Amino acid sequence: MAVSDESIMDAARHIAASQGWAGLRFRTIAAQAQVSVRPLRDRYESSSQLAAQLWRGQLCDSLIAQVSEAVKCADQVVLNNHNDSLAALVEQFFQPSETLKASMELLIVARFDPVIALAVSEKFPHELERLLFGPESAPDRSLVAKRCLIVLLLFGLVTERWRSWASEIASHEISKLLEQSLRREVNDEVLPNDQATFLDEPQDFHTSDPMWEALLGTLVQSVARVGYEATTTDQLAKESGCSEGFIFRKYPTKRDLFVDAAHRGAAHYTKLQLEFANDMAQRYSEAVGGAVLLREWLLPKHEDKRTISLELSRVALHDEKLAKLMTDEQMPVLEENLQIPNSAGNANLLALAHVGFSAGSGAFLLSDLLPQFVSLPLTVVEF
């Protein structure tokens, strides 16, 4: 019986959504499609080429259609003062379909896989620009910024759904916060020149062992460069100056090494970000403080930090241990700074925290797809 491309792509989409990039391999896809591996090897040179075809054939146009709906929804709220479809739209991304999950997975993987990156670049960024900026030669910057806001938040809701507190939030709480932001006047003034210097400092993993520090630092750099799956312990040993024996004395598996590095960094950056944003808010305003922090994160020199942040979220989506550790590290910081009494506390504050993380993740994705986003009034990202 002939094996159809559609059945292969359907299986690949399911694997990408449920297992992520790590599972998107010929044998796994063949098993899901209930076929032999041979037809896949005959048609595709690599998993990357198969994933690129999945993007072109099933994911790209679907995501463009959903972005189009998001832009229409933003325009309705901003221009026509009604939000008939906003809650339903947020629910679609808060409880994403298999297609949406697979789309966000490949958008992140495209950061370090050139074959998938080429497929993404062929059409999606151009359509994104067309939808967000519209046909006008001089579009309203405030309106474009608000269109970007709804898209980046929706993207982020998909990538940040691994956070355990997400299950305690109702989607209508998020749509309420989003509507408030869409209706708010946008401050388009030049932002102050304050710098988030903590982003320039080498991360301290607090091991008190120089070789251990070097190993964890090398891991982070490698994951930002080639992704988690392509990072090997052999490569880490060579680049950090230790032995593989040293690595495996510390960690039973590469996964344990990654989990440790991730949870050591999670609380560190969360605390520093909140301190910086709070300081900016006291000196200027919450909107300006958040915008300055976002501007600093979006600087070209911090691309590796953005990539590692997105990669952590991508891997956490398919790794409960990593997700729990990162949530456990961040929750005390949020409780202290947002005055959330406990993980089952005030739903509004939990929603606010989740929207903040989602907006950041979505902004990282959007800024790479649409570099013009950085020049828009970033104060729009205020909740």
C-alpha cells in the first residue's frame, strides 16, 4: 500500500506537538504513521527536511490565518470598542491545538536549525509584516504596536503553557488583562537610556568549583547555539576543559545536567529582572520600566540569552521534571514581588505573572521574525 505524504505529515505534526523536536525522528514518525521507515528515508534526507515540509505544507498557512484573526480582533477592540471574539481567541491559544503546538515548536527550533529556518523565512515573516503593518505607507504606530501585542502574547501563551500555575488560571482572566492593555493609551516617547547591566554579566551558577562553573556555562552557550538535542557531553567536555567522567560523576544523564543549569538560572534572572523593573517603575512608571527591560533583552548582543530562554521553555513543555524545578525556583520570587500568598492564591496576580512571562517569550519570537517590532513603542507591553 502506498504511503501518502499526508499521513506522514499528520504523524509528524502529532509528534512535534506531543514529544517536541527530540521525538521528531524517522522511526518515531513511522511508528505513529504505522509505516516502515523506508518511505521516509526515500523522501527526506533528514528530520530537518521533513520538519521543513511540515511547516510549508500544514503549519505556515494555518498560523498566518490565526495571526490574521488576532489582528482583526485587536482592531475591533481598539477601533470599534468591542471584543466579541477576544475571549474565544485567547482560549484557542491558551488551550492550543496540535497544529499550534507544532508551529511554536518549529519556530523555536528554527533559531538553530538552518533547514527549518529557511522554510520559516520563505513566507511567514513577510505575511506577518503585511498583517501587522497593513497596506498604509505610514501606519499608525500605536495601532501596529497593539496588533503586535496581541500576537506576541498569543504566541507566548503557547510556549509558556508548561508553567504549573497555568492550570490555576482561567483564560478569561488573561483576555481581561489583554483587553485592558489594548484599550490603554500608548506612550510613544523616547525611552530613558538606563541599561540592564545584569544581562551583560556572566551567570554565576554558585557551585564554588571553577570546572563545574565552566561546564554549566559551556552547556548554556551550546544550547543557545545548537539546541538541547544537538548538545553532546563529548562536546561539552572538550569545550569546558573537563572530562566526560567529571560530567557523569556530577550528573547521571545530559538531561540532569540541563535541568540543573536551568533551575540554577531561573530564579537568578527572575529576581534580577523584577528588581530592575521595580526600580525603573519607581523612577519612571511601570510601563516605561517594563519597556526598558524589554528593549534591553531585545538588543542583538543578547540573542543567545533569548534563545536559551525559549529553548528552556520548549524543552520544559515535554519534561515535567524541568518544568516543576523551574516553577519551584520562580514561585517564591513571584510571591515576594507580586505578593501572591501561595501558588493557589490570587487568580488575578497569577494571571498577571503568567501574562508577563508569556509576553516576554512571545516578544522574543516576534522580534526575530519582525525586526521592526523593536522600533515600535514598547510601552504597549504593559499589563
